[in-house]
Amino acid sequence: MLTLAAPRRVAIVGGSRIPFARSHGAYAGQGNQDLLTATLRSLVERYRLQGQRLGDVIGGAVIKHSRDFNLVRESLMSTELDPQTPGLDIQRACGTGLEAAILVANKIALGQIDAGIACGVDTVSDPPVVFPNSFRELLMKSYRGRSFGQRLAPWLKLRPRDLKPILPAVIEPRTGLSMGQSCELMARTWNVTRADQDRVACDSHLRAAAAWKAGFYDDLVVPHAGLQRDNNVRADTTVEKLGTLRPVFDTTGKGTLTAGNSTPLTDGAAAVLLASDEWAHAHGLPVLAYLRAGKSWAVDFASGQEGLLMAPAYAVAAMLADTQLALQDFDYYELHEAFAAQMLCTLKAWESPEFCRDRLARSAPLGAIAPGKINVKGGSVALGHPFAATGGRILGALAKLLAGDAQARRGLISVCTAGGMGVTAIVERA
């Protein structure tokens, strides 16, 4: 049987993560398994999960070595969880962490498991460097040789170009454009200005710095490898300082995306413990909030019909229809800032009568959101964006935010991803 007679509520017990670090810095000597293991250990310790067999641990990484084919399982086996706890690797680009939470939540809601962990990790400092196909073919021909001569012959054809390494890049295979270049096209379509992007980036840094100063992240972030806190946050930034930076994706004079209003390359990991009410209460653990709904979507960006990072605009609309809620029915909005421009394009789309009518098949726009309710503890531009870890970072922080606000009822999460996809969720206060 796949389900109970009625779905159960899914409790968010809490989250834990290591500090997010600018790539090629604090975590330069560590791989995905090192970072994810440290994060899972911190969650196990915080919620006294030593010796516990959980129903599942689901997560993943966007940039993985072939050695990490069983990344989640290997990482959890280095913790004090019961080794009979299964692990599952998934990947939905930057939506991996949030998608993992939805998958764990579905298993809990359907009664398949009582508790599980959603997690994600990424490091750009330890990339899987590969060689051209010509070198791979040479190696395989040599391997298949039956005599010494047959094994040696392919090596006599080795040329320097065969050894030129190929580094992973955030390039869309269908268009040949980087994510930043794609977002530049979106910014032009939606008339998003450089000044507006810099204001979003400045707010992201100042809010993150204020949250760290106030101690909001103290029990969400565990020190690792000598790092105490996220090291990309700039408490002294200003719109004027951000305005001095040059565009990095379009240098023709028309570009508006800079290193300051885009997320930096980041290393880090995050995890969230989810459970049924009964399991949480039986183990004496708190319930901060409930994961009520989730939705994934994709858009046809390859044909140029839609912008690469616009899928969350569609996913949120569909999720609101599912739950019969309005866009304004939320106290907090966690909108992943892959680029400040991406977030601004999405907000403009929701306010556009034409977009909502022609693309979302709605009779009226979804409407506007009060800026003061968006990313109130900082966003990805400031905190960083280790691709698969961002969903866990957001979910854990939002649950804590809702639990600490007696007047709040619910929050909305929106994450755009490579491949023209988006993952969204609704979280309600316990």
C-alpha cells in the first residue's frame, strides 16, 4: 500500500548547515562528502538522533565526481545515525535541496516513513575535471588490447590537445548560454534596471548582516573548517559601491548583471529534519512549522518562448491554485536570488496583466508583494548559493522565522534552476 487513508501533516523539526563559503577559500581542500557529512553530523547531534534509524535521507549535489555516485548514503554512514538508514541521491539543479524536502515530505504524508532528512551540498572548489573524448577513447582502446603491443599502440597517438582538461561550467547545452547571459536577456525583456538590481543586492547583504548580528543564524549554522559564519556577507556595502562594478556577462555596454548583484560561486551544505507529528512528539522534539505544499515546473526556454529562470512564476501560480491561496496570503517570501534580476523579473511577471492572462491563463494578475516581506534575513546574493544546499538553507531558516513570529501564518519559497525549471513550496507555522 502506498498511502494511508488520509495524508499526514509533515512537521519541520529544524535545520542545520555549515557556513557558506566563497569558493576556492575556506573549503578548498574538501569535497562534497566532507561538507555533507559535517552537516549531517551537526543535525544528528542537535536533535539527538544517535542510533536512530530514519525512514530515508534524500539529497544530492549538482556538481559531483563519479566517486560520489552514492554520496548521501556514504555521508550518513559517517554519522551516528543507525547504519540501516537508507540514502537516496537526486539532482534537480539548484532546486535539489527543496525537491529533496518535498520527496521526504511526501513519504511522511503517505505513511511510508515517519521521519527523514532532506539535504544538499555543493562545492565548486573540488570540481570533477575531465579530459576530452579523444583521451577517453585512447584509454579504452589501450584497456581492450590483448597484447602488450595492442595496449601500447594507442598511446603512440597521444597529442597535447588530448590532455587539455575540461572544467564544468554553468552553460545550458540547448542554447550555449551561461545562466548569467540568459538572465541578461530576461532583464531586457522585463526592463529590469541596473539600479533596481543593485538595490536588491544591497538589501540582501544588509539584512543578512543584521540577522547574523542579532544571532538569528547562531543555532542554524555550525562552524566548520575554521569558518564561523557565511563569509560572503558584506555589512558595509552600499548601492553606490555596487554601482561601481562592471557587468560580467554582457560587456557590450548593455549589460546590467555584475558580480555584486549575482550570487557568488559558493561551497556549503544544509540539511533539514522532517517528521510526522507523532514521531516528533514521541522523541521530544519541537515542531517549528509544517511543509504544506510543493510544486515543480519547467518552461520552454530553448525555443526562446520563455526566459530560462522564469519557471517559478508558473510554479507559484499553479501551487496557489492547488491550495486556493492568493499571492498576498503570506507573511514571508523566500525568493532565491540566483541573480537580483531574476527575482525582479518574477515579481514583474506576477504583476503583469498580459503575462498572467497569456501565460498563466488567469483572469487577473497575481499582484504585488511588499518588499519588506521578501528575504528578510538576507538572500542568496549575500549568503551565497552552493547549488543543491540552497533549498535546505531556506527551508530551515523560514521554519525558524515562522516559529518566532506569533503573528505569522505562512511563508512561500521559490527557487529557479538550470534547465528552465523551478521548485516552490508553502510552509505554515505550527
